[in-house]
Amino acid sequence: MMFPSCFVTSTGISLPSEGGKKNIPELLNSAGCRILFLMHPPVPGRPVTPEAAAAWASAYTGKTVTPSKIRYLIQYGRLRRHSDGDAGGTLVDLAELASYYREQREHRTAWQEQLGDDLNWDLSFDQCSETETTKHVHRLHPYKGKFIPQLVEYFLDDHTDAFKTGVFFRRGDIVLDPFMGSGTTLVQAAEMGLHAVGIDISAFNCMIVRAKFTNGDLIRIGSSLRAARAGTEAFSRRNFDDACDRELKKSLAAFNAVHFPPTLFRRRIHGKPEEEQAYGEERLALFLCENASVAAKDETRDDVRLIDEDGVAGFLSEWFSPRIRQEMACYLRLIDGVPDEDARTLMRIILSRTARSCRATTHYDLATLKERQVGPYYCYKHKKLCTPIGSICKHLRKNTLDTIARLEAFAALRQDVQVAVLHGDARTIDIPEAVRAEDPAFADRIATRQIDGVFTSPPYVGHIDYHEQHAYAYELFGIPRRDAEEIGSLSSGTGRAARRQYVAGVARVLANVAQFVRDDGNFFIVANDKFDLYPAIARESGLAIADRYKRPVLNRTARDRRPYAEFIFRMVKR
């Protein structure tokens, strides 16, 4: 076997002069290079650069590990930061890195013991970085409870392996998602050359997906988005004073530097939640005592009102500060002045995404909204003292630029396919007729050849109130809610009656859409199914479970790392 002409040293990796660092990924893809690295075990006490550590880790694990991943492990206290002496750079001890990966293997073994030997670890997609699992428009707007695009791609593409022994979809097919959510199935289908139809009971979900499929001139739309952002920033500067907020953040930064040194503190409290909580509460009390005058100041000058505060109620009143409500109202008025509907839709999505980040709560509870927060607090996400967001301007700027970039990235990848986004109840909707109202040519295609298959994830029973997670958006934009028509809502619970209603609801959806799917079509259903409801759902919908795949779900929430698995059922018509 030929080995690449590179070798490990005490400080890094030597490569041929003509290769350079840019060829490390190519070298790591060769089996010979992996063997070479494994023949050189980590040497204790001889730290290397993050780039060299990433190359070594890639060979050691057989997966691509980037330098940014190594820096992330340092930042979050999983590895110690070693100094590069006078040069001041960051180094990593390979022995510590090897120990980290051994812990990860032990962690996987523990999951296997708790969740069963039938876990398909390939479907965990743990080799994918966060950038890959949230690529282009998949992160256009936060959405709780969505699956990653790699899972969709695995079943929609034409590869086979030891687990997926057949090809279920081909380019030019039509795929349906009757529980569309944020549109992951539709976006991946468009990237892979499949036509797609999505159905959702939530009007806001449909708005998110339509924004992802914007067809207008992105240069012209981008100009409208930037103008609206600039107008909101100008309004904020005219009417609000940030001096007190800057003073508070300066005091927090100085305090955090002393009491919460990033790497050292994260390593100290890793795996010790009680110690972390006690220390955080103690230091918060100390900060408030030492900075009482700064923390109590109110810097807003909200003399100019765009909205009648007496008329504001519900979610907006409870979870947003007066200043943020004023800034959002300004942006809303600017939306009304834009003639292009594509631009208006994107502006609403940008404002909704911004509003979600600017609610008066802690950073680690943005998805759950457990308690209103108006002053400094200990942040379990950032491991230091933080404050709630005081203005939308910073997030509005960031989200505007990010939205344009993500749309451009998706536009370069999406194929020339037909996509229909249907707002309606999948239990009763007539798909060809609903599509005809939007795209008669696509409706004719469906009527002629039928839908080729389904890839979807129904709500998990008693797990999420899907309308409530975007309550701020419904109030901001005056969108009617249809909470009562949700299937498996959190508010319905998980009792016997709720489970029976869930089975009946999902079965009605599958039975209804099945009439528009060809007889040999495949129905892929992603579900947790901890209550073993899907055999009954299959029977009641006239389908049969042909295959069942079980995957570990590794990345859930920052504060919930319990072993968790979900199933992918492949169903067929009986």
C-alpha cells in the first residue's frame, strides 16, 4: 500500500512542499493516511495546532474533523487550551483529544444499551457539521421539531446500502409532505430534482416555505430588504438612547472576564449542573450588588409612539419591551410600503426571525419561554452573565444579510422543478384541485401520473403546540390561527384519549392523501412512536409497514442530552 508523503511530528503534520495545507482533506480520505496516523498515537505533553489536531482527529475517527470543531471543543471547555509560548497561539494536547473521542465512543455504547441494538448509527449523521445540517434556506427561520436535510436526502436519492436496499424515488418524481412544517422535504426535493407538494394547517408555516422558494430578482429584493433595515435603524437612533445599555454591557464584560473565564470555567463546571447553578446565582447577586445603579437605569426615550400601547395585549405585550415593540412597528410600516409581494414575504420572515431572538427571556429559554426576563441573569447557554436583547437593530441587520446569502446559495442549487405549498387540512384536502388554484400545469402533471410517494414527519403526540411556538408572528402579522385543528398538540397531552385522537388524525391524513399516490408508492413516516401507535395508524389508513429504521437523534436541545431515538417507517398500500 502506498502511504502519502506526510508524517506526524511533535508539533503538527509535515506535508510535501508542493502540497501545502490545502491538500490535508484529500490526504485524509486515503486509507493509507489513516493507517499512518493510527501508527503514531498521541504523545502526552506535546500539544499541536488546531489544524494539526483536526487532521489527526480525522484520521483517528475516520471522519472529517475541521479546525473549527477543535476550537469549538476548546471554547466549550471539552479540551484545555495550551499556549504556544511567545507566539501566543492556541495548541491542543492530542492525548486529551484522544480521551475525548474515547468518551464519545463510550457515550455511544451507553446509548446502544438504553435504546437497543437495532440503532442505525449511519442515520445519526454525526459526521455532518452544523453548517451542513442547516445549509442554505434550511435555517432561514427557526422551527422547533424539524428533521435534518440529510435524513430526507438519504431516502430520496438513488443510492443503496446495507440498510436501504432499494431505490424509492428518482429525479422527476413527485414527493408529497402532508405535514410540511418548515418545508425541509420540499427544499431537499428541489435540490435533488424532484417535484414536491407540501400541506400544512399553519398559515405561518406556509409563509416560511414560500419565502424559501422566492423566485423574484434577488438583487432588487435585497435592495428593498436593506432599505427597510436602514429605515428601522434610523428610527431607533432618533428615538432611543443606548448609552445606559453600553455602560451595562461594559460592566458585564469586565465582571465576566474575572468570574467566568470562558475555557477554565466551562471545564470546571462541565458535568456539574448543581455547582454551576450555585456559582451562577452567587455571582449574579454579587454583580447586582456592585452595579445596582447601572442595572437599574432605563435608557429608552420612547416619546414617539407608532402603536397604541393600550391596544397591545397578549404575546406582544408580555414578551417584548416597549422599545422593541416600537422598532417592530416601524419595520411593519415599512413592509406596507413595499410593492413587491416576494419582498414583503421575506421581510415578514426576517422580522419574525428577529422578533424570536429579541423576546424578554433568557438566551437558553428562547424555545420554551418559561419566565419573563428583564435584567441581568446567569446564562446556562453562554456560561456567563447576560442580559436580554434591548433592540432589534443588530439582529435585523444580521438576519437581513443572512437571508439574502441563504437565498442566493439555494438558488444556485435548486433544480427546475415544480413546487406547490398548500395551506389546508391534509385530512380532507383535494390535492389536485388545491394545486390547480396555484399552478394548473403542475395539477395536470399530478392528475396524469399521480404522486410517487410521501416523506413526512407528523407532529409527535403531546409534544409541541405548533401555532404557539410562533405566537408572536401570528400577532405581528394578524394571521388567523387554527390551533384546534392541530394533530397531537402539546395542550392535548398524551393520555389515552389524546392517543386515540392522534391515531385517528394521522390515519385520516394518510388515508386521504393515499388516493393521490400511485399504488406502488412508498410512504416514509418519521416518528418517535414511544407509545407504539404507528401499527394502528397503518391499519386504520389502509397501509402496511414494510420496513422500520431506527436512528439515534444526537442534537436535540442544549439542556436535554438524554438518549433519544426515532423511527422511520416505510409503509405501502395494502
